[in-house]
Amino acid sequence: MKKSISKIIILSLIMMPFMIPSLAGCNNHEAANDSAKAENTSSVDNTEDLKTTNVAQETDIDLTIMSSTMVYAEIYNITTNPDDYLGKSIRLSGSYYTAHYDKTDKWYHFVLIEDASACCQQGLEFTLNDDYRYPDDYPDDMTNIEIEGTYESYEELGQTYYYVANAVLLSSH
């Protein structure tokens, strides 16, 4: 049986690299942001360069084709400037993790992405489309997954949260 973990704790763990300037040799958030600017690959500014074609739809931001350093920098940009990404289709891969939040009595699903040195993680919340039912159609925690969906926001308990909505599970292993 999975432990019940509050959503706030999960989000705090995911956002920890931003709250602590340096973590076991990881670059701080300014370095990640500078890296994205230096390589001029921000998908918000250069979506034409990052588009790939999917049978179902075009993908605005395909994190699966970027280096691990650039993925980490782009996830940082997504989480610090979420309104810039609203409505964009995003494809990403990483480790699946789920948590139950007692106040809402809901399960929340996350893709955790490590940086190049595997010392830090960032993550995005997601929901799979209506073709999937939890827990039957979802992978086990810490399974590598690839998903694609649309970046959206929702209000809950007086807070705005951002997530990859209506996602499709492209692979799980």
C-alpha cells in the first residue's frame, strides 16, 4: 500500500533545487537559466526548432530529443515561467511517481527528471486522458515513462497548480 504524502510535501521535494542555491554540486537555478539562454534553445522562443510530428498531433516542446542538461534547464523554465507554456503540447520522459493527498482525497501523478549528474530532480505533475484508470492502467512508482499532453493549470484549495493535462502514456518500462 502506498504511503499517503501531502501534495505540498511532494511539490516541495520537486521544487527543492530552486529553494537551495547549491545541492551536492548541482548548478543553482541561475546557472540552469544561463545555460538555457547561452544555448538559445528555449522552446518558448524557438518552438519551430523543437517541433516534431506525432501521429495524433504536433508537439510544441519535445524534451525527449534534448540532452539531459537542456531538459533540466527547460523544466526549470517551465516551472518558473509556467504561463509562457500554457496550451503548448509537451512530450517528456522520466520516472513516474504518485502520491495521495488526504485533504483532497486524490492521487497525484508526477514525472521526475534528473539533471545530467543525477544529483537533482525536477518534476511535472500530469493527468492521463480518460482512456486510463488509476491504478489499473498506471505504471508502478519509479518506472521510466514517456508521456505527451498539453500544459495547463487548475485551481485547488486556493492555489494555482500547473500540470501536463490529458496526457497519453507513450511508453512505460
